[in-house]
Amino acid sequence: MQDCGNFPIFQAPCNWKAKEELVLLEAIEQEDVSQCLPSRSVEEVQEHYNTLYIMGNIGKATWSVEPSFLVKDHTSPDSGPLSPSAKSNVSAGDLTAAEQQELGYMPCRDDYEREFDNEAESLISQLSVGPEEDELEVALKLAQVDMYSRRLRERLRRKALARDYRLLEQFCGQGRAKGAATPGTTPSRKRPCPDEDREQQDKMRVFCQFQSSTDHEQLFENLEREKELKARIKDLMRYRRNGITKLDGGDVGEGFKEATDISTMLSYELLSEKERKLCQSMGISPTYYITFKTVVLKDQAQRRRQGSPSPKFRSPSGLDKSNSRRILSHFANSGWISAN
């Protein structure tokens, strides 16, 4: 017994038989499909075909999501560093168009007409790999490519440093009038500094490559703050040596001036005129000076009796090294100790 297609292919609620499905697929290319299926209406045929053969599993497996007749352009990716739609974040800074042209700088490409290590490309410009080359020749050419990559990274690193520290703006700013800003530009953020700070900056310039410009500027601000604190500590120690132990927030200068008037201090009459001027200029009391003088001369006499070499005197606590050297120089000029 043979079944002639009276069984359904799809599950309920579809009640179409197999022979009807076959007639539908054979007549789908004709103009009037409903005439081939007199038992079905036009609406039933349309709904059945769209539901099962287009929107159903058969349609999902046979119909492509993207139209196959459209040509896709693979030469220019939609995103990436080489995409035509990609926008460059490189800024020309405060350089005018004339300055850019003078420097040979192209801001859109972030290139110069003559780059750092300008001959680096010649290392790989003539390289080509052929099928007959052995592994040693290929390894040699790969090593040359690696050398070029390192030289290229060094070039990009120098560009980033020049942009971060605004070296181009400073270079072009040297040709401008002092104090006059070029229209459309902003003045340099580098402030004038004394000769001492400039010398220190020149010594530490080599460390610019290891930190950003903000960190480098913060470093010098911290060093300047350290210098101010050290000077303040020395002033407070000098106040303490001269009897000022409390600061009430008023003017310390007048009180310090009265405290350093050594003419009213004890043992002032024991000093010579030269020693009085020395103590007055350094702001130390006569008693402190006499004590230091006694220790130095006693130690010098003891070493002379023992035949020991001249000692290297150390500054006592609370006495500045420069003041200690002035006192020892006075002792040597007076012939009390031997000059080192």
C-alpha cells in the first residue's frame, strides 16, 4: 500500500498535506498560484507560504540576512587608525601657520619634512622575501625590521616629549618679542626663575624623559618648598640661640634685632673689637663664641703636644656650617690654629 501524499509535513495547527506542499512549491513561479490549489483561497496560500517558507525555519536557513548582491568595500575599514573617518587628536599647539611651515611640521599627520633619525626607513626600504630564501636569510630580514621598529618607537617618543613639554612653542617663542604674545596664542607657562633654579633645572633636564611635564614642574615646586623650609628652620634655630623661644605672631624682626645686640650680653667685654664684629655679624652670643673658642684651642694644644696631625673640626650643634668656617678662618688668620 502506497501513500500518495495525504499526510501533513508540518505540525499542527497546519493542516496542509504533502501533495499540496509539492504543488505550492512547483507553482510558486507562476503568476496565479491559487489556481493550482483550488481547495485553498488566495489568503490561505499567502499566509501559509510566508509563515513557513519565509519567516519559519526553512526561510531562516535558506534566506541570507544581508543581500548577496551588494558589493562590500574591504579597502577602507569603518574604524581604526587608518580609517578615513577617523579624527586625529594631534594638536598643533600655539604654532601659527607660518611657524608650522618654517619648521616643516604637518599637524594633520604629526610629521616633519625631516624627522629624527631620518634615514631609518632606508633600513627596510629594499627588503623583500622570496620563496627560495632559507631560514637564516628570513631571520636576518626580520631582525632588520625589528631594528627599524625600535628606531621608529624612539622617534615617536621624542615627538611625545616635545609635545608634552611644549618645546616647539618655546623654540618659536624665542623669536617673538619679549612680553608680546602672538595673536591666537597663549603665553608660555614657564615662569622666569633665578640663576640658581635655572642651573638646577639644567642639571635635572635629563630626567624629563622619565616623567610628564606636570610631574616635572611639581618636582621643582617641591624642591623650592624644601629650600624655603630649610631656611625657615635655620632662622628659628638662630632665634632660639639668641633667646627667642616663642613667636606670638607679631613682627619677629624687631625683637630679634634687640636680641642680637650683643653689647649688653655677658662676656662682651672679653672680646676684641674684631671678635665683636664677627659675633655681631653672625648673630651669636659672646658666651657661645668663647665656649667654642675654648674647645677648639684646647683641642689644638693637646694635639700639638701629642704630635698628632691638625684635626678637622666639626661644627657644634646649632651653629651653621658657614658661620663655623668663618670662625675657624678667623682663628687661623690670628695664628691660634694651623690652617688646613
